[in-house]
Amino acid sequence: MTDSPPEDPIRPASAGSTSPTDATGWFEPLYAAAARGEATVPWDRHAPHQLLAEWMRRRRLAGDGRSAIVVGCGHGDDAALVASAGYRTTAFDIAESAIRAAGERYPEARIDFVTADLFHLPQAWIEAFDLVVESQTVQALPPSMREEVVAHIASLVAPGGTLIVQAVAAADGETREGPPWTLTRADIDRFAARLDPVDILLIPAPGQPALHRWRAELRRPSASQSDRG
């Protein structure tokens, strides 16, 4: 998701919707129009997100064949970065056109690109991934759905696994119509209520001093840690 709101023609019809169908139905028409050359996807940078790339470098991540999943993968740039670090990578998006384009953009990458709905995840994915990448998907959905969205994303993390969350941060006293619907610290703490926080940072956006972004790293305790607890 982009750091600034998309143009009006691609914004969801009902900003206050609590229905997943209403809240996510605008993604496929956008990606389909982009595939026809009739629109651009505002958050498509043709590169992995800067915060994710920096975090992976800092952590010196090596997947060594462990499993990873990218939530709302769009055209697949973040997924390609994760796969390049040695993870067996799954990447999903609700927009079939996005998944098709991702496969075309990265035909040689060993990534399982899947059309899937965050609100109806395959049972086999629950607590199945060593690394879960959530980059600006939460902020693309109405705040009224936030608790449900967080629960579904957190459910993907395996025991001992890591979740990385990235989102545009809400400024003090800010109220804005989305998307994106910016996240407060209380929103980040929804993840921390389900997983153990490792590192939660508020990072200024380069060249945009008024804009900050969250990057939160969280972990699900391993089975042995849970037993000791």
C-alpha cells in the first residue's frame, strides 16, 4: 500500500464497511486495469519496500529452506526479496490479476504465488510459517475491521516464527479518510497482544519529515518456551 492515499476512482465504495467483500473488492479491478495499461498501482515501486530490505540486511536473514509468507503481495517485489534470502516463499493476494502479474514479473523465482483471501485462509497455513511479512495491508482495510485483520495475520506465524509489520503511522490527533488508514501505537499493540514484541520502531520517511512509519518485529514463542511458561 502506498504512503499516500490512492486517487478517488480506485478508493473503496464504502470506507466504513465491515464486510470483507466490500472492503477488498476494489483491488481486482485496479490490478486488472493496470494489466491493461489503463491504470497504475500507486504502491507499486518495482522494488521491495525499503523498510523490509533494511530490516533483512540488519538481521542478516538466511532462510536456509525455512518457510515464509508475504501477505497482500501485489506484484511480488517483497516476496522476491524474501525468496532471495533462501526462504521457501509463499505469497498471496486477493486480486487474481496481481498474482498473474507477479508470476510474470518473477518467472524464475521459486515463489508459490497464490490467489487467496486473508479472511478465509487455508487451514494448512495456520501457524505454518517461520517468517510472515505484513507490509501495509492492514492500513488498506477499514479501521472497523482492524482486530479481525490482525488476528488473521498473526495466525500465520509458526511457533518460534517471526512477524514483521510495516505501516504508515498516524500523526498525533490525525483523522483521515483512507486508504491508507494510518495506524496508531494502539493498533500495533493489537499484534503485541497476540505475539511477543521484539522491536517496535517509529521511523521517519526519507525526505518527508512529517511522515513516519511503523516497523514492528514480533515472535510467537516456540513450543518449548510455551511449555516452560
